[in-house]
Amino acid sequence: MQQHTTVIDKAAMALSGGLMLLGVVVLGLVEILAGKPYSAAPLTNDAGEIIATPMIDPTLRTGLVLAGILVLALYGLYKLVAPMKEGPATTQQDVTAD
């Protein structure tokens, strides 16, 4: 069975992959380049005052990754309900054994 990627296939793969890469890799590199703290939670001192916060909100990064996963889930549902294209009709010939 031969499969060809359609425009919808390519768009879903590009969008979901782009969102997840942006949320994990790109914003992770931005966090590293911004310097410490590398934690997702704000750092506090002994008095409970916030002394440092991450540059990119972890909620934003999580939202981008979840949006990428949602795009993949919607794409999977589309592939389940979309009718399959039939390929060229093949005929079978009966062959007798000698």
C-alpha cells in the first residue's frame, strides 16, 4: 500500500512539530541564554520574598507543547474519519497449479 502525504498531513506535522519545538527547544535555549535561575518556579529568600523568576513563564511553554499535542490529536481524529482514497484497481488472475 502506497501512502502519499497531503497538504493537511504536511500542515499538521509542521504545526504540531513547530509548536513543540518552540515550547521545548527554542524557549529552553532562551532560558539558558538569559542565565540563572533555571527552575520553573520563582526563587525566594528566607523571608519569602521573590528574588528571581524565570524569563519565560512555564505556563506559556507548557501551553505551546500541549497545543502541539492537541494538533496531533485532532489530526489523528481526522485521519480516522476521513475516507481513504482508493488506488488503481488491480485485478487478480486465477492461476492453476501444475
